[in-house]
Amino acid sequence: MANEGCAKAGDSHFSLDKHAQLILAQINKMRNGQHFCDVELQVGKETFKVHRLVLAASIVNIGVNNVQELIVAADMLQLTEVVNLCCEFLKGQIDPLNCIGIFQFSEQIACHDLLEFTENYIHVHFLEVHSGEEFLALTKDQLIKILRSEELSIEDEYQVFLAAMQWILKDLGKRRKHVVEVLDPIRFPLLPPQRLLKYIEGISDFNLRVALQTLLKEYCEVCKSPKENKFCSFLQTSKVRPRKKARKYLYAVGGYTRLQGGRWSDSRALSCVERFDTFSQYWTTVSSLHQARCGLGVAVLGGMVYAIGGNNENAYFHF
């Protein structure tokens, strides 16, 4: 007859319920005797000698009220698993109103995984984030780092300009000196000149208005004489090209259609113009061509789309 606690025939494994309790009791006995203790925790004036392995294996309760203190302590004690748990918790709590605070905190404690996550979140939700109070509390360097990103999800570059100006105007006395540096990431060639002029004219602070007018004048002069200013930074490709995640439209203009299995003579020129929106990921029909045609050229100038040349089954178009 088998003894109690021994494996029986046919059992795939054997376990003892009290084993974990006995192990913990023995570890606690070693802690009380200060054997193999490799960490000291100081709480006020009292010091506790403990085992790093036991701390690392302990289960913790993470909440919004303790997560910051917990992650700092866990990082100091090199409890990687606890740090990772705290990071995952913060990722689950992130929203447009608190992401800047989490971004600054992750930079402060050098938590690169959380820092990368919050940066990406800020880029994707930029239009919501820059409207919050936390955005105005960014340091100059943090702001510039965000404004330089190719990943900003924006409808147009003017929104980035407004975000930069919003930060400057929050504390104009201290931030006026950073105007040139903060506006350097702005892609001025992509801004509508009249809209920009109107904004500048509405600024009440005289010194700031003059500084912006001077900047705008320099940009305009270089744009008029690019041959004399070949090495100006804002004329580089990165300055005249929309950001990767900026809203863009793809147009399909004219062309021809042919019945399935039909001959070339059965093809028919089209007058339709369709537009693909990179934000909504949908195609929509916009204003049609005055005359149906295919084989045409298309150009964009001053925000207008021009259809040039082409032909239909009856005539060629020359412009």
C-alpha cells in the first residue's frame, strides 16, 4: 500500500500542497537570521535586510496612486519584471490629456520602451494632444523634438505652426527668446502666406510680431531667389515636403474604361475625377472634367489641380 503523499500508479506528476509554504518559511527564517541577504531597504531611520530574489518574485498591486513611486523603486532595485508591469499599466492608462506627463516621466527615469510608446502616441494624436494643458508644460527641447517628427498626424503644416506659437505665448516673457529655435522645425514653404500674415498681424506683442515678420520676410526672399540661397535649410527636401503622416490626397483624373473582353475600339474616355483621402482611407468623387479624356497630364499649382492635354475618341486636346 502506497504511503500518503507518494505518487500512485498512473499519476503523471506528484505535488505537495505545503511545499510552497515550507519554502517561504525557510526563506523567511534565513531573512530573520540575515543569511544570504543581498539588498537593504531603508524606511525612515529603520533598515531591513532582504533577499532580492524574493522581492523580484513578489506580486505587487499597481494603481494610479502608486505606479510612479513603484516603478522608480523597482528600477533602483533592478526588478525588471516589476518595471515592465508598471510600464504596461501606464500604457493602458494613456490618453491625450495625460500622455505628455507620462512622456516626461519616462524620459526622467530613462525608460526607453515607455518613452518610445508615448512619443508614438503623441505623434498619432497630435491634434488632440497640443490642445491640452500638459503640452504647454513641455520643455523647449522636448517640444522641438516633437515638432521635428515626420510622424505627426496633421491635416496641414499650419497646425504645427499654431502649436508652436501656442507654447511660446503661454509664457511669452521667458519663451520669446526661443522663437527662432522653436519655429525652426516648421515647414514654412508649406504654409499659406495670407493666412500666416493675418495671424502675425493679430499678435499684440510688438517684439514678437516684429520677430515673426522678420522670419517670414527672410523665408519669402529666399523663396523668390532660390539660386542665391541654395544652402538654406528650409529649402532642403525635408522642408518643402509634407510630413509622412500629414493628410494627403491622391487624385485619379480621367482615363478610359473598356467593356470586359472588348476591343480597343470599344473603350470610352472618362470625365470623372476621384480623390483618395489618406486619413479616412476612402475614395470619393469630386468635380468632373469639363470634357471626357484620357492620356492627359496633371499638375498641381497654388493648391489647384490642372488637367492638361489628352484625347477622347473624337478629338485631341492641346493646351
